[in-house]
Amino acid sequence: MKNITIAIDGFSSTGKSTVAKQIAKHLGYVYVDSGAMYRAVTYYAMTHGFINTNNFNVDGLIANLDDITISFKFNPTLGFAEVYLNNINIEKDIRTLEVSKFVSRVAEISEVRQKLVEQQQQMGNSGGVVMDGRDIGTVVFPDAELKLFMTASAETRAKRRYAELLERGERVTYQDVLKNVEERDYIDTNREDSPLIKAKDAIQIDNSNMSLQEQFDEILKLVNRTLENSEKL
């Protein structure tokens, strides 16, 4: 059966990564979390003093982009690939609210996007990949056989994110998480370079009232239909 490329875009905390992992595992495809790549660059910027609450040294970060190597290594215990920055596992470090506060600002930088898009396109050269992010169906893989656009209300997404952070032991408030979700939505949809928009041929899925199983079943139907159609071509 022909391998296809599946591009999943959408707003933060819409469960893109969760369902992308499920679909990739079901198909035996490679899963790439593009958002984790931007989080990795953000984490690098934070730990090297290029960005904090009061300052963002954009030129300094750009000058050091060649020193950033991002890779994914499959963890059989967890069942998914973890993110490595310069060969150091930073999977847990990049999932904090602190990183979330800065990631959209880092993702606005054209030089950062160019570097990561090139890497993402190389990862998906041969198909058989499921990738999620903000511009996968519009910029990274405009010819993907299946494009999905995930959405849900800001309140629903903030509740999900809040629960995740509490489970990890972070001390956060729901209002702070909701504010972060709304701020990221604004930045992601209004940046000049590759703003978050729904590709014309993407299928929109509002999962505000869907369980994880319902979401998986709905998307799997679309995947199977796409695979069947690709075999006829």
C-alpha cells in the first residue's frame, strides 16, 4: 500500500499531537511533532539568555541557530519519540508553561521557521509520516494527501492544558493558562511569516465535545478513505 503524508494543523492544545501519535502508531508511520521543534529552539533561547520576560535578543538567537541540532528518538517504554536538543533529552523541559509563554514569539522569526521547515521537509521526503503543527498543510507539505485542521474553544483547550500541567506537578492557575492560550492564538494567527490558517483543502475537526476515542475513530475513517483513494491513482 502506498505511504501517504498526513498533515495536522490547528490551535494550541487541540490534541493534535495526541491523535497524530495514535495514527502514526496505527499505520506504522513516522510521527514528527513540529511544535516540539519550536519549543526546543525556545528552550535553547531561554537557557542561553536570549529570551526572558523583559528582553528578546532576536539577533543573538539567529546568530546561534547553526549550533542547534534537534532530533527525535523513539522511547519504547513511552511508545513515542522524545525530543533531543544537541543530544540531550529535553522532552519534559519543553512542556512547561514557561516555555509556552515564549514559543509563539520565537516561532515568529523567519530565520527560525526557515531552518525548521527545511528539517521537517527532509523528514517527510518519502511519505509515511504524520506531522502536526501550525503550517504543515500550508507550508511544509502543501501536497500532503490528507490535511486536517483541529479546533476547539479556547476555554476547552485551556481546561485540557491546565489539567496536563497540574498532573505534571506545575503550580499554575486556570486563568494563567487561558491567558496563555488566547495570547498564543493571537500571535499564531497574526504573524507575518506562515500564520496559522486552514489550508483550502484541509478537513476541519472541532473536537470540543469529542472524547479521545471518538476523535481517533473519526480521523481514522478519513485516513482509510485517503489510503483507498491513493491506491486508485
